[in-house]
Amino acid sequence: MNRPGIFSLRYFELGLIGILAVCGACGCSSRHGQSNAGGGGAAPAKSQTIAPLSADDVSILFPAPTMAADLTKLIAVSDLNAPDPQDPTKRDPVWPDAVFQQFLARAASPAAQVAGTTTRIGLPAEAQSKANWFIAGIRIDAGAPGLSSEVQGQFGRSPEIRLIVQPVTRNTDGTVKADDIAGHLIFDFTTFGTPAQAGCLPTRVPDLEAYNAIVADVAAIRTELADGKLGADKVTTSGVPLGVHPGLADATTAANLRGEIVAFLQKHISAARLDAMAIAGLPANALNPWIFLSMAEVSPPVFVPVPSPTLDGQSFAEMLEPVTKLPRVVPAPHTNNLNAITCKNNAAPAGLPIEGRSGVATADLFGNTPPAAEKTTQVVDVIADPTKSHFFNTDCVSCHTETRRTMDILGIKAIPGIDPAALPNGQWDVRNFGWGDAGKAGMQATVTRRTAAETAAVISFINSELLAKQAAPSH
């Protein structure tokens, strides 16, 4: 099935799957090819040695707020700005008002209604104000949609900075309410290459100068924190499981680290680099079901909904119903994560017929009778593996539920590389990286196995392919 031509110019990689990414081919120029004004710190010299990065250096999770005073430790998206490319004496918001209004409009559009139902996203009043959206997490990706050679060969490599944002409002008693809905803002550092196959989207070619500068600044912040330059305590990220960033959890460093992160973001991201958005929302005045929708830029600054790559080519939104309803995943996904990696999918111009796909999904794990342990293990292991599953071959619900399915069906209570306090506390916590519903405990910072695996792939790539080679002596 042919996809509309507007999708032939851009592709969107959802953070569900990660946000971590990959390599490139020779490319045409695009507006993303130039370094961000004010954000092009020089890459470190080849003779300079930078210590390897750790998980919390590239996946930065903020603590969930409970009191109004906690908001001073967070970053409101509306406070972030970058130099105006036409007039460096002025600064522009990194999430422009016009684009924010498109985000709201797409979430309220027919695309956000689940096919075959009357269910649709309905954002609450507090979410209508950009000032209420705060950063819950930041992911610094080496390349979407994956870093394996197979994924890079089909899609290229798109380095990204992804902001996970959630609405937070103040209550009259001094407490705050963090809504259990989330948006993703994806800023890329790429140019375009030629499609790997006819009918596919263009590959992405990384802007190496821009991304090397990002890595250098991430490393510098890490070192300042460890050396005690951001507070009374010396805080290390090395050897720490992925969870709330230790520097943001430490009272002596949280404020200064927040300031460093703000400066880092304002140096490297801008509206010109905002490439895609996504939302995981709920119907109006309801606690369920979850509805996932992706959006991509097709012509600056126009964003449109993206047909789900693993549905029928016409559907945009996918939902997860509560335990009282079956089927729980609607529409039923048709994944392709058991076949060889291919750029063909239903968000690309040529599409990919359902009969040509082979894959697994957590939709197979929701039912009145729990599946066998062997079946569960096969499904969740494939979905949590970023070398096998990514946005273009695996559905959103699968990537956002694999960890709780692992815990609930297999009885697993601890996952290596993740702070136990950050594991999703209940099957309705579908946050991959951000603040999820922990029931009576309120909102909690959450990390899934999929996110931990993607993060591990990113730091492995950065440490071996970037830092180690930059430190190698020149010949």
C-alpha cells in the first residue's frame, strides 16, 4: 500500500523504543545539516582522553515532584530558548507556541481516535498551557532507530536529544499534581541520505561535529559533578544503575546540576532541530485507556500524525485497554521484529503488507489466561532488544508494556542495570522513562528494560566508536 507523499521526506522514531541511534549513508543537505547557532562547541582533540560515559550521563531522569518547592529542581520547557538564527541578539523558544498548538491540535484530531472505536485522546485543561509542561527525562541518543549495523544499513543513524515532558500543576495546599500523560520532543542532528531500498524513507546521516560537541559537553558535566564542582558532595555516575540521576537526587548538587543541564540544552537544541513529537495520553476525564500517537515534521514548521508502521497503513493511534476489557490492545498490531531488519514499513511510501511480516507483540500476553513462561520470555526478550525491535517494526504498546509483562507473568522483581525503585510499580505504569502512576504511592520516576537496553547500546557506541577513537593518537 502506498503511503502519502508527505511522509517521504521525514521519519519519526518514537522513544518508546528508545531514542538511540545509528549510522549513515552519503547524504543530501537539509536544514539540520548546519550546527545550531551558539551550540557548536569544538569536538575534543584526538589526543584528549575522555573517561567512558555511564548510563545516567545520557539518560537523565528527574525525580517526580510532590511539592511546589520541587518545581525549582525541574525545568519548564517554556523556559528553554535558543539564539534566533536571523538575529543572534534575540532568543526563541525551543518549543515554539505555534508548534505547541500543533501538538495540542494533533492530539485532538481524528488521528488521535482509535480506529473502529469512539475512543480518543482528550487532554485536560492544565495540559493546554505550555507553561505547565516540565521535563521528566532527557535521552541523549547516538542514533535512531537503532545502533546495530543492520539497522544502520537500512535507516542510517540519527543522533537525537529527546525530551520527555509531562504537565505539572500547583495545588492550593502547596502540593503539585504531575499528570500521568507524556509528550516526547525529538531534536535531531542529521542530514538526509538516499533510501536503502526503493519505497523506503531517506536514510539519516549524522552531523558528527554537532554530536561530538554534545558528547564532549555531557562528559564535562559528568566530570564536574564527580570532582565536587557542582556542590558539596562529589557525585559519581559510574557503576550506578539507571534511575533518578544521582546528581539530581543529591540535595547539594541538584540546583547547580539543573543549571548545567539548562545551559547544555540551550546550547544544543533549537526549534530548527525539532523533528518529531509524540504523545501517550488518555481520554478526557478518564483514567484509561492509554492512547499512543506519533507526529513528524513534513515541512518546517508543519507537523502531521504518522501512520503507525506496524498497523494497517491507515491507522495512527494505538490503545491499551484496562484489565476489564478484551482485547486489550486495539487495533491489533502486526509486527515485523522476527524478520531481517528492513526499512519497509507502513509509515514509508511503499508500505509493507501484513502478510509479509513476522513478529511478536505484548498483545499476545494480555488475556484472561497467562501465557506459558516460555512464550512470555520469547516475546519480551525480542521487544526489549534494540537490535531486533525498533519503532518501524514494533508497536508502541509492546515497547511500553514489556517490563511489566515480564514482572507480572514471570514473577521477576529485579532487572540488572535498573534501580529497583524505578521499575514500573503496577501494570498501568506504561512510562518507559519519566514519571508513571505508582498507585497509592503517587507518581514515581520510572525506567523500563527496553530503555535500559537502549541506553546501554548508546554508551557502548559512544565509548567505543567516539571517545576511544578521539583519544587515539593521530598518525
